[in-house]
Amino acid sequence: MNKGIIIRKYWAIVIILLLLPFFLYYILQILPTHDDWTSTTSPDFNPFWIKERFLFYGYHWRPFDAIIGYINGLNPQGLFPSFNHYVVVIGHTICVLMIFKMLTVLKFNHTAVNIATLYCFIAPATMATVTAVDSMNQTYALIFDIIAFLFYIKKNRMRYIGWIMMIIIAAWWKENGLMWALICPILAYGFEFIDRKTLKKDLIIGVGIMITYALAIYLLPKQIIIHPEYVPDVLKIIKNFCKFFFTTFITVDYIYLLHQPSRNILLAAITFLFSVPFIYVVFIRNIPIFKSKKIICTIISLLIAVAPHLFTVYSMMHTYAGMALLAILIAYSLNHYYNIKSVLLSFILFFFVALCIDAHLIYASIQSGKVGKRMAIEAIHETLTPVKDTYVIIIEDDYPKLSSFCVIPNEAFGWGIAARYETNYQWPVTIQDTTIERSVDASIQARQLGREILSKKQSECIWIIDHENVEVIK
């Protein structure tokens, strides 16, 4: 095979490998914020971590997250969050390579495969996952789900074993990986790998896998904590569907559009207009071809993939669950073009605007992390000497947030955990926190509450958090 054929067949992979060092360099500068401080992948010093984290934790069973947390606990400041970022970014790269393989197996032409693969690598819709400290479960669940599909469509006796094993491993990364127990038969049926009789039989097997997994969770020792945000209601589901459609099919600079302090409608409109030609070429110009059995099965599979999030909590991070199926929709559409000049031109416009949006999202994430670090250093400096117990009083902040890109300062501060990180988890040993309502005299109320706590010896030190300001009372 000569160089020309290799480049024509794998040019997206070449571009991905060239972009990878730049993505990694800047993403490594992103510091933990919000849930990153309390996630299962944060440094874990619990001697009973196998029983309390590896087997079951909170309301999920994610043993690989627990392993990451244990590794980070061996050297917190040396590994956290850089180790997490390496795992996530490398996982994202492997994931898009698996998407490339899947699209090739589905027999799309080289142009369609390369564009759809590169789209998944740079799409701003993936950045909430790729830039987050605690998101490796998203990437690796999808990796093993794609492997499960590749096993499933093989014509040998071992395919069911491979399919089931990969589904379970995907679910151990994140529960929505279990949805491919249904997606694999539906997608395979759409692309003529199995007949209707096999589809019915294997859907029953898929449901059986889900029931078995649910039974295993039921039998595990656990303390299930159901957060109120995860309780479904009709209005929430409608909102989640709107978020799903917006983040999956619309490319725009989310910060300029949705984050009020950063809002710039003109720049948001420019980013959207640059992406419109590609959206038009893929989803509008070719709309008659989307009536096919392949596309109907792919769309059903896409909805199944994101269903756990649609019925609970849907954020930008959860768009990642449907990326492999979105890649199929894109590749299928592009596969029907014979004159590819307009396709390539529209994608080049999308490519450059996507990189600009990605850069803005990464920059905002870096800045959010720096706010938390600055507050942590200030708290330690003002405290002067190590304390065992700290009470954090947070004055409610009405500062708008946007996903993991633009975070509220007290959440970047991690309710005090960022300060513990800066001391290499030496002090404070325990942190309690409470939030009081913002008002004209909120600072006075916070100080009074702090003095009451100190007088009752409930804590050695008080940290009062008002937006980015830290006040210490000892």
C-alpha cells in the first residue's frame, strides 16, 4: 500500500495524533472544581476502599473509578488531577479510533469515515467530558460498548461471550454502558448483520443482562443515596430532551451564548454560522435518505444510549454517550455524496471554528480551577497554623455557572477541600460546611454564626466564603 492510499484512508487519524499533544498540554492545566473534589476518582485514603468504594458507593457501582481514586491517594499532589487528565484524554483518543474502526466495519467510504471520526474528536459537544477531571467513566464505557458491538457482529460462537463481557465492563465504568445490551442487536439489525428473529431473541438476552446486573447491585452491601436531582418529572424530561438536541446537533460557543457574565451574542452567532454549512450538508440537504432502516435503528439506538440521562440529569457531559451513534448518522449521510468538494469545504469551516470553541472552553475551565486554587492558598495563608477541624460558612452566590467550564467560586474551592489538597491532605482533617442566604447583612450573620461555632468548640477555625473572598476567624 503506497503512501497516497494510506493518507487517503487514515488522514483523520494523522490529524488526531498531531492535535493530541496540544490538547493534552492545555487540558493538564485544568484543576479540580465542584464534583471533582468529592468524586470516587479523587484521592482516596480509606483503608476499606475495596468494600466501601470498589464494590458499591453512593448510588452506583464503578470499580474502575475506585481504582483511580486509590492510585491518586498514593501521591495526591503528584498524581491528582494530572493522572485523571491523561486517562481521560488518552481514553477519548482510543474512543475515536474505535469509532473509526466501527465505521469502517459498517462499510462507509474513506471520506465519510475520516470526517465523522475527526468530528467526534474535536466536536465542542465532547469538551465537557474531555476537559473534566472526573469523566474517564464516560470515555471508557463507550470504548467497551463499541468493542461489544464489534464482538456482537462477528459470525462465530464466541461473539455472545465477548458481547456480554464487554457490556459488563462498560457498565463497571458507568451504568449507561449497560444500554448497549439493547443497542447492539438493534444496530446490527439495522445494518443487516442479523435477521428479525435473532433481533427478538437477543433483545430478550439484553434485557436479561440488565436484570442480572440490577440483581447483583441489589445483593451487594450498599448504602444507596438518591440525590433529589435524579428524581424524574415530566418538565425535567422535556428540558433534558431540549438540552440533548441542542448539544448533540448544534455547534456554537456555549460560553458566549449561555454564560451571562461572558455573553457575547455576536461571537456566538459567528461560531454558529461557521458550523451551519456542515450541519446543512449532513442533516438537511440529505434529509430524504434518513428514512432508511439503518438510520431509524441508529436514531432509536441514540435515544436508548442517552435515555438514563434524559430521565434523570442531563448536562453537556452526557452528550458523550451518543457520540458513536452520531458518528454513524454523519458517516451515513456523507457516504451518499459523490462530489465531495462542498462536503470538505463545509467541514474545514467546522473544523476551525470547533478548534476555536474548544480553546475557549479549555481556557474557561483553566480559569475556574485557578479561582479555587487562589481561594485555597488564601485560606491557608490567613489561617497561619494548621488546624484539625474547619467549618466553612458559604454566603449563597448568585454567580451564574455553565457546566464544568464556568464554575461558581465556592464550588471551585470545593467547599474547603481545595485547601486540604494544597496541604497535601494533611490539614484540616475534617471540614463541615453550611450555606446561608445572601442578603445585605449576610457577612455579619456569617461572622456571628462563626463565633457561635467557635464558642461551642464545634470547630477550631471558621472560613467564610463570599464569592471569591475568604475570611478566616480563629
